Amino acid sequence: MGKIDVHHHYFPPSFDKATASASVGFCTPPSHLPWTPQLSLEAMDALGVELAILSVPANYPHDGDVSRVRDANHEMALVCSTHKGRFRFWGCLGDWRNVE
């Protein structure tokens, strides 16, 4: 079995990765924008990573909007089903104080 990357960010198409990265001091190479599963698969293959566990970044702007959180979870599930055996995901809970 190859390596497992348990901290692999998923960036929804609606999420401005460049701005979000810059806000925390990262400079994302232009060749990595926008995020796609194919970019991740190429990096994973180059590094010997068999499986990546996707999650949205901590600064994902959901503003308590449950539909945005559900959309991100649904999109990550689609990536996982499209690329069977290569991706899994940690579900985004949004605002943990919202128990509905």
C-alpha cells in the first residue's frame, strides 16, 4: 500500500484559492489554480500517495450557510466516486454550534 495523505485540501470551484491562500501567507503557484482532482492526482502519483483524504480549508467561507456546507460535502463525495480508491473525505460540519 502507498502513502495516505490525511490533510489534502479540496477547493470548491466557487472558492477563490489564491486569495484564501494569500490571506494566511501562502503563495499558490498559478499552475495549481484552480484546484482540480487531476492536479491532485498528478501530485499524488509523483509523491507515491495512493489515497488522499479531502477536507475544505479552515478558512472556507460558509458563514453558517448550511447549503454551502452540504454542497462542499456533496462535491467531495463526487470526486471520491469519480476517482474510486484515490480519494476519501472528512465531512465539513460548518458551524459546530448549529445542531440542526
